Amino acid sequence: MSRVQLALNVSDLEASVAFYTQLFGTQPHKRRPGYANFAITEPPLKLVLIEVPADERGSGTAGALNHLGIEVEDAEAVVAHADRLRDAGLAPFDEMDTTCCYAVQDKVWVHDPAGAPWEVYTITDDNPVAADGLMVLSSEGAACCTPDAAGASAC
């Protein structure tokens, strides 16, 4: 099953989790410090909430979007999308076996004409743990990573 992902910047994670729990009638699939994600069945949606300082987030729609995505079944689907995007001339940026959003993922990124980042991804390990028993984060220690239009990671 594929589903669209919407990753939002929020300045009050607890209030946002409470709101989206009410809106979609489901509890978060995963909670970590400054991070929550919902695996919503109807409509099929992965909603990711990333806590950022209020002055970064702003109010209303300004500053709300972190990134967009399409979750696919497996790594083969990610590769197929990457090939299709390359063939379409969209210059995708691959990130295979990367730790991001508290999970190990294979993904490919593209940016729309205005620079909004889209990822096509699959989760290969939803709860990675290091040898010391601590949660594995991205290489920069951040929960989520979004490459800029040039492909540089913005962790």
C-alpha cells in the first residue's frame, strides 16, 4: 500500500498531537522527543509532526510545511520511482540505508518548481537501536532530514 506523507512543523507538539488525534480519531504510531507520526488508515496518510521553535514556525500556514512524501512498500519500489524520476528529468537525490525520523529508510528526493521537497521512501527498520541500547538518530543527531534543492542534507 502506498500513502502520501505530510510532514508539518509544529511549535507545540503536545497540543498538535491532541488536535490530530481528535481530527483523525487515532493515536500516534510513534512518539519521540520533538517528534510524532500518525499512520492513518482513512484517508491513507502518514502525518509527521516535527517540533520547531515558535519563532521558526510562525503562525497559520507560514512555516508549516517541512516536507511531503510518498511511502511505498519496499526498496524495489523506491528504486523504480528513482529511475522513473531520472527518466523524467527531475534529478532525484538518493538516500539509501539512511537513518531519519527515528527509522532506517531507503528514499529518493525531488523538489517541485517552488522548492518544496518530496520524498519517495520505504522504512526498513522502524525502531533502530544502537549497541548501547539508545535510539539511533540521523548522522547529525536530528530526528528528520530534508535535503535542499541541491541535494545537501538539512539535518
